[in-house]
Amino acid sequence: MARVCLFFLVLCFVLYMAGMAESTVARHSKPTDFIHASCRATRYPALCVQCLSQYASAIKQSDRQLAQTALSVSLARVRSSAAYVAKMTKVRGIKGKEYQAVKDCIENMGDSVDRLSQSVRELGHMGRAVGQDFMWHMSNVQTWVSAALTDENTCLDGFDGHAMDGNVKAAVNRRVTNVAQVTSNALALVNRFASKHQATTALEKP
């Protein structure tokens, strides 16, 4: 019996020391380390780190703030790219098919801006929502970000085919592809936040 008690005392001490070590690492690790680790969950991790590292002091080690910042960065880039694509309609010598593809792309990008704006607001207004409330809000955010990504890819699809090859297609593809990658990363971080929140909530249940 004495050996069993001693074993449990030793085990408890080991677990306590491991917990203290983990806590110390978490407390002293840099916010940029948190961003690097989190970005591994995305499809374009290098781009993710590049976009978010400058906001490390605001993100700290908050999964919610990370997702919120990723959405805000995506929204800003989509707005900028939408304005850039709009200028393509005035390119000298633009062909009829190119012009129509650009016009369709402008509409797609406008839809993407609307959906990302909704997502940023929704995530920002969630407060301390839990349980079904949390999942309802998160479902809205995930649906809108996913739809925004579809809008951006639909824009690119409009320039498919060799007949569309040229400076207009190259300029739009370069800009919108980058935006789609940033939005894809934002969606991955939103999904990561939702999954981690659910896992934490499940552990806290009695």
C-alpha cells in the first residue's frame, strides 16, 4: 500500500512539474512563435506568417484574435484588389471577352467584400458566446468566408482558356490569386479557432 501511495505522489509531482514547464513556455514564447505554429494549419503557411506577423502584438496568443485579424487582412486585400480589377476595364485595347470577364470579376469581388465584412462583424460581435450560440455564430462566419473564397475563384475561372491570354488576364490572375490564398488561410484559421473552442468546451464539461 505504501508503494502505491508513493507511486501516486511521484506521478502527481511529475505531472505538476510538466504542467509548470508548459505554462512557463507558453508565458514566455513570442507572439510570432504562436503565429508561426498556428499558420501550419493553413494551406499557404509562409503567406500566412507574412500577412499576420506585423499584428503579433495585438494577436498575442489568442486564437480568436488571430482569426479576427486574418479576416480583416483578407477583407482589406479584397477591397484593394477589387479597386485594382475595376481599373482593368479602362485598359487600352481590351477585347470584348476580356472586358466581360473583368466586369464579372468586379461583381464577384464585390460579393466577396460583402461576405468578408459580414464575417468580420459576426466574429467581432460574438463576445463570450458558448455552446449552441457559439456554433451558430461560427457557422455563419464559416459559410460567409467559404462563399467569399468561391467568389474569388469564380473571378479567376472567368479568364480560363488560351483565348483570354494576355496582359489583362495575367494582371488579374496575379492579384486575385494572392487574395484567394489569403482568404483560404483566413478560413483555415477560423476553422481552427472553432475546433479548438469546441475541444476546450468539451473538456470543461463535468
